[in-house]
Amino acid sequence: MRLIVLFGLIIFMAAPQAARGDILSPTYVKPIMEWVEARTKVQVKTLPRVIVSRAAMVARIGNPLRQSALARALYVPGEVVIDDSFWDPDDVRAVSFLVHELVHHAQHARGVAYPCHKAKEWEAYRLQNLWLAEHGLPPIVNSRWITRMARCDSPSLFN
């Protein structure tokens, strides 16, 4: 679904069927995945397919009013989708969003049941911040925010 605001009215339109974008080369993704594997202690058998496309994100999110509609990247098993409106493979901060989603891929490979979806975010944000720190940049969010938002009983703006 696509959300369009026209003359103050909210209109929902079907997402384009051809929601494909650029696919990142496994040679680009592999060293980043290896960085994640080293820190999660999870060996990943297969790299996820990484698509750079806002249209692909919208197609996977479905409801544009869900909180995930505000995301810059998302993970569905075996696939990472990154919003092409901000993606720059040479920008460490943009790449940190790929790191975050690759942590989710490692979590999926780990096969551990989490008490809720939000519980997975603690590790993903922590490692995203570590990636940024190792590249001399400030964290994407602070640790207090991560702890609060990763609680299963914390409210969401949208579902």
C-alpha cells in the first residue's frame, strides 16, 4: 500500500507490483556480515539478499501507518531491504542501518525464540552503535533509549 495525501485527504493506493531495486553485491555484504558474525558469535550459512528500494520496503510493510513505515531498512527472513532515498554505500552512517538488519539475519540464523519482536532490537541497536563507534561516529541512539524501546511492555506509536 502507498499513502498519498491529496487536498488533505488520505488515499491508500496499492504498491507497485514491480517493487524491485538494486541488489547489493554479496562481495559488498560479506565483510559486513563477517563483522556481525564475529560480534554475535553466530555463523551465518547464507547471506541475505539485500535490496535497495523504497518501493520494495513499502511493498513489504503493507500498511503505511505501521511504525515500520518510518524505518530506513527492514529485515524479513533471508532479505534486507534498504530505503534508496538515503542509501549511500560509502556513508558509514547509512551502512550502519545495513549492520542493524544483518544482526537480525544473524538472530534468525541463531534460531532463538525471543519474548517479543522488540526484544531483538537491543542487540541490533547496540551493534549498530558499536559499528559507528569503531568508525569514529556518535551512536544512532543512546543506550537508555535502546533499553526502554526493547522492552516487550513498551508502547509503540503504531503497530
